Amino acid sequence: MQPQDQGPTSTFTLEEMEALLLLALSILTGAGCQDWGVTLPVDPLAGWSSSCVTIPCSYTYPEGQLVRAVTWSRNKERIVRLTAAAGQGYGKAERAQFLGDLQHNCTLRLNPLALGDGGAYSFEFQTQSQSWRSPRALCLTVSEHPCRVNYGMARTGGALSGSLFCSISERCSSSGLHWYDGAGARILTETAAGQRESWLSMRIVWQHRGAALECRVRGYQNRCLPKGSQPPATGWTPHLKVLVDTDGPGPIREGDSFTLRCVEDSRSLDEFYFWIHNYEDLPGGPSVQIKGATLSHGGNYTCMKWVSGTGRGYLAISPTTYVAILAPPVVHVVATPGPHRSTGEPLSLMCRLDTSAYGGVGFSWYKDGERLGWAQPELAFLGVQVADGGEYQCEVYNTLGKSTSLPLTITVVYGSDWYQLSPGPMAGFGAGVLLLFLLSNLGVYCLARRTRQRKEPGGSLQEGSREDPSKPQRDSLYEEIPCAGEIPCPSDDNGDYYNSTKDYCN
Ligand SMILES: *[C@@H]1O[C@H](CO)[C@@H](O)[C@H](O)[C@H]1NC(C)=O
Ligand SMILES: *[C@@H]1O[C@H](CO)[C@@H](O)[C@H](O)[C@H]1NC(C)=O
């Protein structure tokens, strides 16, 4: 029966009154009670992180009481509890271990200590009739271990230049720090070791992708751990990797969002992350979120994780993961041998993509905006005609979407050797020359016909031309001009039209 349960109107027996008085006295005078008591060491107690601390403790209670449960709390939060019925139960800190018993020993051990373990520790026990809390709490401070291995970086340019270094405080008694690779072998190249720090070039770090590098304090031994449970010196490799989470299935396309995660089999309290994207530093923690991806977000990602520890620290380096961002391909039409042709010449139009990332694409062709019934990447003409001239576009498509090229203008003119010699930028000049040429030939033709008609009335044109030795060139030219009969020649002339610089035929 607990005294607190008594109502104010109850009558007490003498024994109950005694218990009540004793309780009141113990509350007023703290640990002044002889029978109910907890003995704690003088505080404050101090410890280093990663070390271990044992808090000696004993408790007393009046004879005849039976202890049912004991509890240790830090800052009023229960961290460990032992009951007669259920044994030891761990609460918040699994590193807290109750070494005492349900009689008089309430020794507590904390192993290893973490920085967050500092605080006010109090002990409380319950008997069949009463609950007792130590009136005084024990203060524990935890400070960083002088042999904690921290990291630093010295960069001169990109992510892979410069060095990484590990360091310890001056209060750590050590003969130096050394770097070891994933197989436990000491790294001797591109490293500079001092008493308090040890440097390693980023080039060496990069060579160890997929493995881990360890920095160890020489001569450091963790005395907290029971014998035989020192971490193995060799053959231990944390496997770090980059995982890519996407919103949906399939490839990442431009504008999508994705998340990169740096994951390892085990987690540590004290870890720092670095990311390298295409040889550049990328800020981020255990994960990096990319929203609205562009092509520049594609490429190689590597993550690194530094874990500080006491006496040792390590850097785990992931293998490189390639992230492809799909963008609609850039498509264009390529004309071979060129876009400006003469009638009868062959012409090939090819639909080209700037990437090979798109598999299984289909092709469509458009001329002057109208779709052609052709689905091959090449559109070929054995001999182009004037009517084949126009604006050509090609389109590629697959399940991801489609891309259409800009129009390519194909011009086809009537055949001429002149013209073929001057494609491209010379086209305008060539066309002018051609027009002049045609017109002058027409003039020659008209003159020739007129002359022939005068000289050989009734005679055949061809015979006449061959028989005339003075004009072989003009006759051969006129035979090639296809405009004969279409353009009327001057019906009346006195021979002076040939000298006119303005009009030849009109
Ligand atoms: C309490 O238990 C611990 C651990 O078993 C032991 O080291 C310590 O001596 C005990 N304390 C007392 C007062 O018996
Ligand atoms: C990514 O890595 C591969 C293989 O190491 C390399 O061939 C490629 O050029 C890299 N890409 C970029 C953008 O750095």
C-alpha cells in the first residue's frame, strides 16, 4: 500500500503514520534518510566520446522490502530498466548496460560514450510498497575524444585535384596517422604523413572507387571493448553505392525529377557525404534531388562518405554510376550531293539523328508540309525533276515521342554544266550567268535562223548549219536550246537587232 494512495479523511495506523513521516522527512531532507538511499559518485563525471564509463552505484532500503524494478534515467528519460519479471530492457540508448542487481548494486556502464550521452543521470527503484528516486542526479559530461579522426580537403581546381587529409587533436598521444587501402595495405604513394595529419592525393582516392580508405592513429587501442572485439585491421570494405530513384519506370527524360542516394550496408553516427558529378563537386548529403532534369544533369555520379571515429576514420567511395537523360533527338535532313540540283541528276535525302540513344525509331517524310508515303531514313531520286523541288522535312518517332527536322529547301533547275560548278553560295551568281547564257544563245539562235533563211530559202536547218563552216559553234549551241519555237523571233529586222544590248528577241 502506497502512502500517496491514502485519502485525506482516512485514519492511519501507527505504522502507516511512521511510514508517512519517514517519506515526508526523506523528501524534505533529500538523502538524509538512513534506510532509503542511493549512493552515487561525486560529480561531475567526464568522459570522451567513444570511450566507456562505469558509474558505480549502490542503494539501500528498509529491511523486509523486496525490489521489483530498477530504472536509470538521463534527463528524466528512461534509458535502462531491470525488472524481476522481465529482466533487463534497453530503452533509448542501447549502449547503456545495467551491471547491478535487484539487491543493492546499481552500477551502470555506458559503452561507447556518444556526445549526446551527457546529462543528468538518476536512479530509481521500486519495492512492493514504494518507489524511490535518488534525490541527487549525477552529472556526466562527454567531450570529443582527442584521438577522433577528422577529415579535411584541400582543393586546387576540380574535384579530382588536391588532397584529402585526416587529422587528430594535439591531445591525442600518437606517433602519427597512416592511410590504408581496402585490403588493409598501407598506402605509401602520393601521401604525406605528419604527426597530427596525413595527406592523400585525390588521384589516389579516385583510383579506389568501389572500395574504402582508412586513416588510422598509430598506437591507438580502444580499451572499452572487451578483448578480441577490436575491429579487424584488414579485409573490411564498406560497400557504398549510388542508387537512382525515378518517378516512374523507363528512362529519365528532360524535365523529369530524380533522386540520387548514396547508400551503404551499415549506418554510422558521424558521417559526411561528398558527391562528384562529371569531375565537379556537387553539394549534397546522403541524397541529391534533381528537379527538372536537363541534359547537363546526365553523366557520371560518384559519392563518397567520410566516417569519423576514434582512433580511425574511413572514406568509402562508391563506384561511378552513369545517368542518362533522354532528350528529343535533334533531327536534320542532309542532301547528297547538295540541295541545288539540275534535272536528271541523282539526289539523296538522308534523315539524320544527333544521337544513337534512340533505338527503334520510325521515319516519316514531308514535302511542303504534306506527308509523303515513305518510311525509310533515306529518300532517293534517280533523276530529279523540277517538280521535285520544295521544302523537305523528316520526322523520327518512337514510343517516347517524335522530333521533326527544320525544312531543307531543294531546288531543281534545268540541266547545265555551268550550274553544277557553282553550287552553294555561288548559286545566285550561277543562276544569273545561266539566264544570261540562255538569252544570248537564244539571240544567236534567232540570228542564225534568220541568216539561214536568207541564205538558203527552203533549205533544211540542219543541213544548212552543217554546210555553213563559218558558224559551227552557234549551230551546236542552238540545237541544245529547248525554247525554239516558244519564243517568237522578231519578224522584221534589218540586221541591227544583233547589236542591241537591250532586247534580243522582242
Ligand atoms: C557492483 O557490480 C559491479 C559489476 O558486477 C562490480 O564491479 C562492483 O564491484 C559491484 N559493486 C559492489 C559495491 O559490490
Ligand atoms: C563517364 O564515364 C565513362 C567511363 O568512365 C566515360 O567514358 C565517359 O566519358 C564519362 N562521361 C562524362 C560525361 O564524364
